[in-house]
Amino acid sequence: MMKSHLIFIGAPGSGKGTQAYKFVSERQFKHISTGDLLRGEIAKKSHLGLEVKKVMDEGQLVSDELVIRLLQANINLASIQYIFDGYPRNLAQAKTLDKEVLGSAPSLAVYFDIDMNRLVERLTNRRTCKDCGAIYNLKSKMPKVMGMCDQCGGTNIVQRADDKEDVIKNRLQVFQDTISPVLEYYQDLGRLMKVDAEKSVDEIFNQISSKV
């Protein structure tokens, strides 16, 4: 039986990263970050990595075609369950991911539904551990020891530059402008699940787990 993969869709700060971390640690999923894959391929100095490096060194965006080749070179759909987080970002990418990468492999798109005004508040209070990527919030999820990461013990807990209020509002507007066709695409295929992103981490985790 083929394993089912997850596609996490949601505005920045809607909780995708938190759930991805939980699925990796508790359900042995593998988290696919295109940014991490790009950096890894460059480090390997593969032919594809050299292509990617040239594009990035020129200050250009990596094309969808290159991202798809990157995914094809680095995933094993038959034996590992993946979480695609932050990709696809638009309808063309969603269709290409299905056609060129997922093929007949079963997958479920999970939309983290949340009020945008609440998101602005959540994101401006978000803090991230620079050492391991663990996520905290000044209002709802403080580290057990102030200034120290619960996961790795590091003291590099910072506010990301893109978590400033003006940047956040711009990112959310861009997200809203492009995501509706993606949701409609997965809805029409019967592969869309909506979760209330304001519920507790465990409630959301259990709700998604029941479907995969």
C-alpha cells in the first residue's frame, strides 16, 4: 500500500511549521523544504546544484522547472511519507507537483484556516531558535527558561526580519491573492482538508492524523 503524503497550505504563521515538526517527530514523516533542498544540492556540488547556484548567484528566482527537478532527485515516494510545506504557492505549481512529482501517489492538501488579523498578532510575537528552528510565541508559547530553547538548549532565540508588522501585512496580502485557485483545485479533486488553525496544536494534529 502506497503511503499518503501531506501538502500543508496556509498563511505565514498559521501553524504549518509546528505541525510539520510534530509529524516528523511523532509520525516519522519527512519535511520537505525547497529552501533546504536547494542549499543541500549546492553543497553536494551536483550538476543540478551548480545550475541552482548560478541562478541564485545572479540574484534570480529559481524556476519552477528547477524546483521540480530538485524534488524528483531527492524524494522516494514509495517508502517515505513527505510533508510539502510552502510549496506549491500557486495553481501552476500545484498542477506541476501532481503531474511531475506525486503522480499516482496519494496525497492530502491541508489548509490552515485562520483570521488574518489574528495572524498579524501571532506573527509579531513569534520568536524562532536560530540553532534548531523551534518556534515560540511571546503570548502563547514561551520557552520554559527565558531566552533558552527547550529543544536544543541554544540561546539564539530571535524575531525574524519577516515577522515585522509591515512585512507581515504585505506577505499576507500576497498569500491571499494567490491561494484561492490552489484551494479550489484541491477541493475539486476531493483532496482538500480544512483545519481551524486557532485550535490547539494537539487537536489539529489529531484531526490531520485521522486522515493519513
